[in-house]
Amino acid sequence: DPSTLPVLKTPREWGAGIACGDAQPLGIAPNWGGPYVGFLATTAKYLRRLPGRICGQTKDVDGKRGFVLTLQAREQHIRREKANSNICSNQSLMALQVVTYLSLLGKQGTKEVALRAYNNAHYLYDGLIRTGKFVPVTKAPFFKEFVLKYCGDAEKLQNFLLEKGILGGYRLTDREILFYASETRTKEELDLLVRLVGECDVR
């Protein structure tokens, strides 16, 4: 999840030579599964092994900044047997949406978004634990998603919340629920969820 990178160590800082992921958290709505855009990053050592095309920055004859296709290791441009990519799908519109989102937020904005999501998730976690109806599944650290074990039937709890207009997490088992709190949730919304869980008497 690249939205965590403003506050967590990057894959490179952990020593990774290749990193991949889903850029959906960077300004793309869930859209019921797509279309999305992924990313694949690498050190210079592996650059020529990447499929697709690599855009590079340069200057034109007038000295103005421009962009060119610097590396194109695909069958349309080199011999088929040497190509790293023989099939592709174009997600340029989604990539443009991500670039626009990041450009508007800037470095400080992306950090604020990440911290707000982190704080929201931990605020919700603490609130649900305080109801006495959930226990932690693990003590592992988390960013904006966490799993809790419900003291009763998780499906019944979710149905109760649904009647109140709330999607109460993603049920993993008959007792375990995955909760997620993004930067878009308000304190009032989180408090409402916690209050309703506290009021729910279904087991």
C-alpha cells in the first residue's frame, strides 16, 4: 500500500531491489474491483528486465522539459525473443488519476493523509475494544486495517449494523471481523460505529 510510505520505511530502506503494489489508495475509488493501476519499481540494476516501457525526462531543442520513451523492452520495438513483455493492458487513465492526486496533495499532504488514516484506525480499534465485545486477534502493529474477534455471532452483528446503515467490516470467520478506517472517515462516524456496537445485544 503506497499510501503508507510517507510515514513508514520504504521498500528500498528495507533493502529491497524490487517493489510492486496497487496504487488504488492514491486517489482511485474502490469501483467494485476496478479499473485500477499497479506499480513496479526497481533499482537501476534490474531496469532492463522490466516489462513494458519506461518514460524518462529530457530537454527538447529549445531547452524545455520533455518526456520520452527511454526504454521499451517489448515486442513492438525489439525482437520478439528478446522482449520482456508480449502482452499488455493500458491503465494510463488510472495512472493519470494517481499522478493528479499526488500532485495536488504534495509531500506534506500525502503525509497528513497517511497519519489521519493511521490515527482513525487506532481510534476505532481502541473504541471497539472498550465496548468489551471484541478482543484482539494479534498484538502485531497495523496501519489502517485490523482484525478483532467478536464475543458473539459476527454475522448477526453485521446485520444489526446494516439495519442502521453501516457496513460493519468484512467477516473473516463466524467471529472474526476485518475493520478498515481510511482518512475519509470522521470522528463522529467512528464514534457512531462504536456506540452501536456497544448497544447491540445480539449474540
